[in-house]
Amino acid sequence: MAKKKAPENPLGFEAPIEELEKKIQELEAFAASTEMDLTAQIAQLKVRCTELKRDIYGGLSPWQRVQIARHPNRPATTDYAAALFDDCLELHGDRAYADDRAILTALARLDSRRVLLVGHRKGKTTKERLSCNFGSAHPEGYRKALLKMQFAAKYGLPVITLINTPGAYPGIGAEERGQAQVIARNLMEMARLPVPVVSVVIGEGGSGGALGIGVGDRILMLENAYYSVISPEGCSAILWKTGEMTEEAARILKLTARDLRGLGVIDEVVPEPLGGAHRDPAEAVRLLKAALLRNLDDLGRMGRDELLASRYEKFRRIGRFVEEPIPEAPAASPEPEGAHPQPAIARS
């Protein structure tokens, strides 16, 4: 029987790290099977491996961060639900059409705080991914999310949303059932929920599918997540009519956490373990938990009117820019006789 081939790492730039980690494992195994003391050599290689990670992950391109955000081993909503929260009780159905598994809604506890958890669910196995439509929700998913958020508001429960979707499902059935209208309604209703809302982009933040559960008092992003109106592949296909400009598209879209923090679209970048959340999920959970608790504590000090006014002003500020006056041109010297006048140059 042929030996099963190990799956290839989707992150090609991690190859030098993997090669060094493999060498460390081989030395550790060799040392364990013999009486040789290789402690110093192994320690030296581990230091070199850490330095290599810092070099590689300190200079990632936007497209490389998109690849990390899509890594199959990256913690997803269900992983955070299991590791971050206690007493999770999943809530089902939209009272109109179906229970969309692409959206997870659950009552839960974060330490001693009772909350409502809403998140995109992609699935782990092939069967789960198909049943969850790879995290692309239908209208019934967004309708379910809104119903549960209104339930949370009725009982004064803070809402935590975990965003991880390539986008809302664009199929004919979804359009027939009002995909755009349902997402638009979610935007409007979330804007006036009288309870704290913290939204976190944990992986992919794709277009209206992300916005449908993304109107919050605090918008957080994991360090290697992305948030964009369109995927780099889609942008490349539209602007250049080819799939070969994906990296350039990722650059000009300004979709990384650092870019969006600078533009004021998000409020906080949540750091990830060295090498990405997929390399140390437990540490990623710890870092996210600290950020959630800190933001919920801050929002909990606000009264209802202050909370709503602050949320309204936050989203009104997104996209605001300052126009700098164009300096006046110096007085032109008289044109010599017979010279042709220069055309005026329009300035944007």
C-alpha cells in the first residue's frame, strides 16, 4: 500500500521555518534514543528558529497575511467558542425559513460575564464545511443572528461577534430571499442595540458578509486577519481581467489590521503568537480573551444613551478625511512677446 503523502503547507514562505523545526525534532529524537547530550545544539537551533520567525513574520506582505487568515489550522469560531467561553448553549432558527449553520449563535459565559456569542462557522471536516457553506451565510443566517441579538438586548446581555467569512452567499436562492435587504436591516438594527457590542475579525472579513454581524462599539482585528470590500482575487479579476495581480490587489486594498487601524476603520489590533495563531492556538485564545474583557469593561461603564451616541459617532467618522488647501501659485512673470501660453494643470 502506497504511503499517504503529507499535506503541503499552504504558506510557502514558512518553508525555512519548517525545515529548521524538523531538524530540531530529529535532534531531540536522536538525543532521546542515545546517551548523547545535544542540549546546547538544540537550544542554539531553537534560538535561530525564533529569530527566523521574527524576520519572516516581521516583514509579511498583505497577500501573505491573507494566506495566514485562510490557513486551515487557524482557530475558528467554534475553537474560540470551546476555549474562551463556558456554558455555551446554541440557539437555532430564524423563525421564517431555516437554521443556517454558517452562523453560530449561543448564550455563553466569558469568565463571570454572561454574553451572547454570534459568529461565522466554516466547519472543520469536508462534511461540516459543506453543511456550513464554507462560512458564507444565507439570509436566514443573518436573520437568525439579528433575532438572537435582539433577545440579548431584551435581557441586557453584551454581544460578541466573531467574523470569519469570505462573504455572504451570492447564489440565486439567497438573492431571492432578500440577502441584501437582510444585511442592510442588520446594519440598521445593530446600530441601535442598547447593549455593548464587540466585533472581532478573527480570519477573513469579506464584504457585506462580514458587515452583517460587524456593527459594534469596538471593532477588533487579529494581527493576521483581513477585512475588505472584496477579495484580492476578485479585485484582480475586475481591475486587471486576470488572476495574476492578486498580490498587487491585496496591497492596494489596504486590508490588513495595521492599515485599517491607521484609517480608523477598526479600533484595536489584537496581537497573535509569533508565527500566527495557527502555530499556538492556546496563546491566541489568551490574547483575544484579554482584549475582549478589557473592551467589555470599558463599554460597561457607559450608560445606554452614551453607548448609542458613541457608536453612532464612531461609524459617522469612518471615511472622513481632511482636505488641505492648495497653496496659491506664485505670480507669473510676464510672457515674452510671441511666446505660447502654458496650459493650466488641474490639481486634485
